Amino acid sequence: MIQKAIGFLVVFILFPVCMGLLWMPGMNRKKYRIDQIYLSGFLTELAVFQLIAVPVMILKAHGMEILVILTNVICGFLSAAGVGIALVCRKKEGAGLKAAATNLKGLGADLKAGFASLSWECWLFWLLAGAAVLFQMYMSFDRASFDGDDAYYVVQSVLADQTGVLNRIKPYTGLSTDLDIRHALATLPLWEAYVARMTGIHAAIVAHTLLPLILIPLTYLAYFEVGRKLFEEKNVKLPIFMVLVSIMQIWGNSSIYTNATFFLTRTWQGKSIMANLVLLVILWLLLEILDDKKRGYVALLVVSNIVAAMMTSMGAFLAAMFIGIAGLIAAVRQKKLSVLVKLALCCIPNVIYLLMLLVL
Amino acid sequence: MQEIFSVFQKYCGSGIYPVLFLIALVYLLVTEKDRKIRIVLVETSLVIAVLFFFPPFKKLMDYLDEGTYYRILWLLPMTVVIAYAGVKLFGKHHRIGFAVLALVLLLSGEYVYKSQHITKAQNRYKIPNVVVAICNEMMPSEEEERVWAVFPEELIYFVRQYTTEIQMPYGREMLEQQWEWNWDTHPIYKIMREDTIDIDALAPLLMEYNVQYLVLNRNVPIVGDPAENGLEKTAVIEAYDVYRNTAVEIFKKAVD
């Protein structure tokens, strides 16, 4: 139980929150937002894992132990750096270390003040939006969704956790095999094995029960960020938008191919995270980047592209295509080639990844 | 082109959300003034939609990853565009607007939890309890090597999600008919998938593939005597009989 609690605290709270602080000076100097800190920190944690896991997996067949150690060391270092950078930046602005330390405390007060200023109608719609998310989380916990792909992806996680071998055993049978690079470069199953190692929870439980409880609210956090760019924050339109989005997710099972179907029936699979969380985050970041020139959002777009590559073999291509089209249109509309160049540079990880996919 | 329309139709299924998305897109194209929203939500979506219906683009995608063309449609932010256009359209009449749009979405959508693939979870693994019980029955001890077992096809998907201590001579690759290169090729599966299982034909194959355990569904008739073929029944778990194939020993782990 203690391992579960500590592992959960480290992987899902400490690392994301502290690493999220890395980007805050480049995103919102004056007022840190806990929602942006957590979302960007979580993505950073995944991207760091992808960058470590690919070389470890290629170089070392029995690499799970070293993968866990390296991930913890580097995430630990980046977490400390995140806290350090946030403190230093606040100090530079003359706020002083003490003020910097109380910055996070101030978030609570901001939230309280924000809630107090909401109209009753706004409250009602926010309650409805919250209830819809809680309902989806409850159903993900209480129901089991059968998907044949789990016999591959979840077993890869179980194998990495139980045997320490990285992608060299056939999931279906247990026979040894060569590295299947097309599937292996998308390392999400290994990250799920890492969560299993850190928490001591069986990898199938991590995938089927634990992760949906994290990924569902996290995806709605990304919707919230998109909504904030579309509407004023205290406007009733924002919670209405959130409720409508929830309805379309819950009632979006018109075929087995839709984003919504993947979101609520295969929440733990890379394809689902790509189709929902990652593409939404990219949408949010594009809205931010085209709005102003804060570098933190550009950096986070690079991080999101690495995460896209982690999710599915075509993730890097889909993300690059989306960003490329938006960049091209923005360059034409704004008559500024620099926008396209900036967004194209963000896609360098995607190009490297696609080359690896084609060459290896 | 026909093929692309077929992919689109399959993606849409019984729903009208893609139609609502197209309507919302046209509405935003006419009314949206904010440049960043126009670029990211409207014009990017339009270009992606046009590209999707462009046959050479499909050829390129098929070259990169055949059979996943529908994923291009994931790039269309349907939920965001529909909800945003709806809220924008309501204007000040957001209460009645919300009620109408919510009703349209509810009535025209398909409730995901009604899916035949979603059932009440039996445990936190989200694996049928019977699989967990059968696996525990044949789980090797710490000093023993992994074991090989043959399962009825309805259990195959779950076994190795629970434990990798149990290996199988064939797995999911044998069950997916669209994977023609694998499907129906394993000699043990060819016997196991029959309406009546021939134990006399199966037993020599279990020995040849070093299989220590056999699980049979009690509702599937068998011919031949398991005991005469060296199969010793060790457990009955719900609708399944678990047999130990005494002809193949369970190996001890080598001492370092």
C-alpha cells in the first residue's frame, strides 16, 4: 500500500507538477496556472520517457530496470530544475524567493476568488460539466471494455513489468522474437510497465483501471484550455461548451472508429490518447501560439510532438500534418513566413521519428 | 474515390455528428472573425477534409500505414467545432440553445456504454474471473519454468494479460480472420476450433508442442478419452475443464 501511494504520488503528482513549472516562465510569467502546470508537466513526463525508452529498448533487451532508474533520475533532475527555474524567474522579476514560494499558494486564493465571482447559472453548468466527467470516470472504473488489441499492447506492458524484457517476446504466445520496431517505437506500453513498477500495481490494472481515472479528467483539462481560448473564462459559455463536449463523447459511439469511441472504450491505448488528449493539446497550443509569441507554448508543442510519437506508429505523422497545415494557412493569412518556419521547427522530432520508422 | 467514401461512411456509422460538424464548419466560415480561431478550427479543418477525399493522399497514407486511413478524420476537431459553433449560435439565448443542441446530440448519438463490448467489470484487471482462476490453477511455482497451455478461443485474448508465466502455442493472431497470413494455420487450433474436439488427434500435438495444460469448454463435445491420452483432469472451473498433460513434464529453473 505504501509503495502504491508513494509511486502514485511521484509519477502522477510530484513529477508532473514540478516539471510543469519548467514551462511556466515561458508561458505565463505573472500568474502560474495549476491546470497548465499539470497538463504541461504530465506531457513532459511522457516525452522524457519516450526519449529515454527508445535508445534503452534498442540497446538493451533486458532493459526495464535501467529504464526505470534512468526515468526517475532524469525526471527527478528536471523536477528540481522546474522548481529552481520557477523560483529564480520570480526572483528576477523582483518578487523575491518568498513571494515565489507563495505563488502556488496564491493559486488557491485565485481559485476561491474566481469561484465567488461566478453567477449561479455558471455554477450550475460547471456542476453539470463536473458531474459528466465524474460519470465517465466512474464508468471507466466500474465497466470492462473488451478490445482485441489489448492482447498485444497490455501484454507488452505486463511482459516488460514481469520479465524486464523490452519488446523481444511475442505477446500472443511468449516465444522470443526480434524487436518489432514499428510497434516498439511507440513506447506507451513500456510507460505503463514503468507505472506498474513504480506503484507495484499489476500492469493490466494500471492500463484498465488506473489510467482511465487519470486520462479522462486530463483530456477534459485540455478541452478546458481550448475552451478558455474560445470564450471568456467567467462566461457561462465555457461550462456550456464543456457539457456539450461531454455529451458528444458519451454519445459519440456511432462507429468503432470515432475519437469518442476510442476515448471511452480504449482509454489506456496509445491510439486513443493520440486521437483525444494529444491532438487536443496541439489544438490548444496552436491557438496560444497564433495569439501571442510566448516561447513556452512553442516548446510545449515540441514536447507534444514527442508524445505523439510515443502513442502510435503514425502519431508523429498525424501531429506533423495537423501542425503543418495550420502553419501553412497561418503563414498565408498573416503573410508571415516566420510562423510556418517556427511551427516546422517544432516538427523536427516528428521527422526524426518518421525517418527511424522508415530506416530501422 | 469509392473506397474513400466507404471509409468515411464506416467512420460516421449511424451517427450524424459529422454532418453537424460540416454545418458548424460552414457557419463558422461565414461568421467567425477571430483570426486564430478561423485558422486553427475552420480553415485547417477544411483543408484536412479536402485532403481526406483526395485519392493520391490516400495512396500515400496506404503506403505509410495501410488500413488506418480513417485516422485522418481524427484530425478534425468535431466535438470542439460543433460545441463552439453551437454556443456561438445561441448568442444570448444560451439556455434554450443549450437545451435544443443537447437534445439533438443525445437523440442522434449512440450511447457508448450500451456497446456490446462493455460489461460490468468482474475485477480490477478487467479480465473475466474464470481466466484468473484457471491461470492461478496452472501457475508454475517460483522454482519452476513457465508452462505452456492451450485454451479455448474465447479465453485466449485474456490469458497473457493476467500472467506471462503461461505461454500458448498460438494466440490472438490465429483468431483474426482478416490477418490471412496467420489465421487458421496452427495445427492445434485447427482441432480446437472444430464443433467437436478430437482428443485422439490433439494429444500427440500437445506432446509435440510441449504443452503441459489443456483447457476445454465443457459445452463443446469431445471424442476420445482424455485419460487414455495422458490428460489428467485437475480442476473444473465454471464451464471449463483443466487437464494436466502428464506426458510433458514441468521443468525446474536452472540453479545459477
